[in-house]
Amino acid sequence: MRRIILSTESGADLPGDLAEKYDIQVVPMHIIMDGKDYLDGYLPVQDIYDYYGRTKKIPSTTSTNAHEYQEFFANIRENFPDCIIVHIGYTSKASSSFQNAVIAAEEFEDIFLIDALNVTGGLAAVVLYAAKVLKKEPGIEPEHLVEKIEAIVPKSRLAFIPGSLEFLKAGGRVSNMASLIGTMLKIKPCIELKDGKLMSTKKYRGKMSGATEKLLIDYLNEFNIDRKQLYFIYSKGLDEKIKQRMNEVGKENGFHNIRWIQAGGMISTHSGAGGFGVAGLEQ
């Protein structure tokens, strides 16, 4: 029986302990500051915020390139001889990373590629679903595993509130005027994944503490999320009291397991400090 190895990108923000537990291989994406290239996952997120504080610019981000994927896949095969690789990728609608994986995979046999059409906790939810299926059914045929993963992709739901409209403005996500009005009225936009694309949907007024609770309630009312697992995403700087309250609301709504995921560099360059998000799989 040939072993199946799962892989994904750093943009999944997969917690290190879970990647180690399930032998999930993670390839870094890139963050560019002052012309220097840093590997996502190895650059402290605080450095991104410090860079913005000094320059009022946000770093740029780039995808994993095809050559890096070739080395990545070759390294997996070296560490796990004769394995079958199932790669679950960052949405192709927001990055060229998945297409680069497709190009690299042409050099190999027995690699299955799945576009998760999601990012951060939404992507992590799909990857961890696959890991749990694989743990429960270690002898599963790779084609059957791929079918299960592809069936769950459209059921992964992600919504988040950025911590800083300034970061959105600096990154060109909203106009200067929209940012100014949002700051004045304390409007916090909700960003969701729709068909793999990041889109602004609802808007919340008031303090972050109230906005996060409204976001979670709206999210649970809109989607029939499987109560066995919920993921909360946070960017560094989120108030601990907000975290405590979100845990309470999650438990009040019947979630047996809640896992917090810290946003890495890819998401933090666009969301700023103190952001909050929620991800899960629909039943």
C-alpha cells in the first residue's frame, strides 16, 4: 500500500502542530519588503506591521513559483519514497500559485492537485478534513480521497473582518474616501470568499468587539456549519477579551471543538493587526 502525503501552501495558515501531527507538507509563499524576498511562515508577522509603521506601505506578496514547486515535490518524494502526493492549493482566483503547481506537477507521476478556492482558515479547513479522512481510512484509494476533498471544497466557508482599513487602503482594496468614511463611522467590512474570490459583503458599525460577535452570528445563520469543528482566525493584536467572547458564543452554538489559527504573512499584509475571521465546513 503506497502512502498518501498531503501538501499545501503557507497561505493556509496551518498550525505547525497540526501539520506535524498529520505529516502535511507546507511550501512557503513570498512577502516582499524593501526589495527583499522573505519566505512566508518564516517572517515574523510583527515585522510586517513595523514595516508599515515606518513606511506607510504594505509589503507585496508573490506566489510560490514553478521551480520551487518542483523542488518541493521532489523533496517530498525523497522523504517519503514511492508516496502519492495530494496537493490542496490556495485559491487560483487570487494567486498564480496553483497554476505554478500544475506546471511543476507535469514533471512527476502520481500527484493530484486540488484548487481549494479558499485561503487561510478556509483552506486549512479543507486540508484538515482531508487529513482526518486519511487518518480514519489509511488504505483509501487516492482517487476516492480526491473525490471526497473536491466534494467538500464548495462547503468550506470563510468570513473575516480586517483589523485595519488603513491596510486595505494602502493595498488598494478600498478608495481613500471609503477608508476615511469607514474610519469616521467605525464601519468594518466583512470579507468573504465567493467562488474563490475575496469580496466585501456586509458592513458592521461600532467597536470590534461588537462587530466580531455580529459577524459570527450572521455566519452561523447563513451557513449550516458542521458542529464538530469550528476555526477562528485572528491576526496578531486581536483583544484577548474578544477571543474569550468568541469562544463563549461558539460553545453556546453547539461547537464541540474550536481551534484558533493565527493569520500568517499573506493575510496579514492585507488585513492589518487585530483582525478576526471564522471558517468551517457546511454539513
